[in-house]
Amino acid sequence: MGALLEVSGLKVNFGHVEAVKGIDFVLNEGEITTLVGANGAGKSTTLLALSGLVPKAGGKVLFAGRDITRLAPHRIVHLGLSQVAEGRAILTRLTVRENLELGAYHRNDTDAIAADFEHVLGLFPRLRERLDGFAGNLSGGEQQMLAIARALMARPRILLLDEPSMGLAPLIVQEIFRIIRTINEAGLTIFLVEQNVRQALKIAHRAYVIETGEIVLKGTGEELLDHPRVLEAYLGV
């Protein structure tokens, strides 16, 4: 399968600070691609730039051959990029059901929405048990599941995941990564930004390492798991 998203020369500035310094990467259709690195390296900023939520200072983003570099965030969602934000960003005073329904706000294919609703509840059975409870009463792991399920309700072609393991207990982290792999095996292209380098590289087909706004390594997930620089800097070996 070919490239679904092509990023070239992407730059993001915050005032006089270059947060992302002209990076290039590709998301191949049907693959999990991960961008790993330390806190503050530019991972989340890269995702926000792809979603149109922070302005780009330079570069080009092509989605399925279409230039989306300057598109507004809602247009990017309509085209098929859905982001799960760092910190989950669920609406705590709405019910689980209402959060899921909001994920499909731009769709009008009622039968398909109903089918997708059942599909995500199949992926996340805990959410079915809590459908009419307030989202704010969910555990951290359940809130992360809801955030992913809500993004899937948009029926994206690419799912952007920002630090899905953040703040979660190890057993819940294992469950989240299992679900990410399951979603990908069903055909969804995933771009995973993650500080948990070992877990991310284990499930990634393609991987990039970012340091101070620059891509410093790239390869398959398996290759980078064994790379001396990754072992020393991120895996404590």
C-alpha cells in the first residue's frame, strides 16, 4: 500500500522558538507509524499541526494526494483525520453516549452511524456498561477508551493518537495498545505519538525518533527497538 499522508519540510514556531524544524515523514496506508521522543521534543506539536490546530510556519502536508496544509481543522476532520488529544479531552459533564454521538457530529448517514456505535461498543465493552453515566465518572483508562471510541465514530481514514498511555496503570496500558493493534488490523491507518518508546515500537510498522524538533532516526519499529541510540537514550540499556 502507498503513502496516505506525506509531510515535507514541516515547521512550527512558537514566537521565536522553532518547535518543529522542517521534518519529513510518511504514513503508509494500513500501517501503524509512531513518532517517539522525550517530553518537549515536538511530538504533540507535530500532531496539532497536522490537525490544523496550530499554524504551520512552513512545509506541506498531502493527504491522499490532496494539499491540506492550510485547511481549517473541521475540514481536515471531514476529510478523514481524527485526533485523540493528549489528556483525552472528553466532555466530562456529558454522558458516555453523548460523547460518542458527538464524534459523528458531521455525519448524516444514520444507519452507518448506528453500526459504528455498535462496533465501538464491541471494541470497548466497558463503555456499554456505562453508556448513560457521566464521562467524568469514568476511570482514567475508561476515559482513554472513550476518547478513542469517539474519534472512531468520525469514521476516519487516519487516527492520530497523542500519548494514549499517559498516566495509566501498566495493565491498562497493555490493554490500550492491544486495542490500537486490533483497530489497525481491521485496516485503519494510525499515527501514534508516544513517550512509552518500547510499547510504541513493538506495535509500529514504521517509526521515527524526534529530538528538539528534528527527526534523528527512522526505520521499522523492530529496527529502532534494537538501535543502539534508542536503547541508550530511551530504553535504559
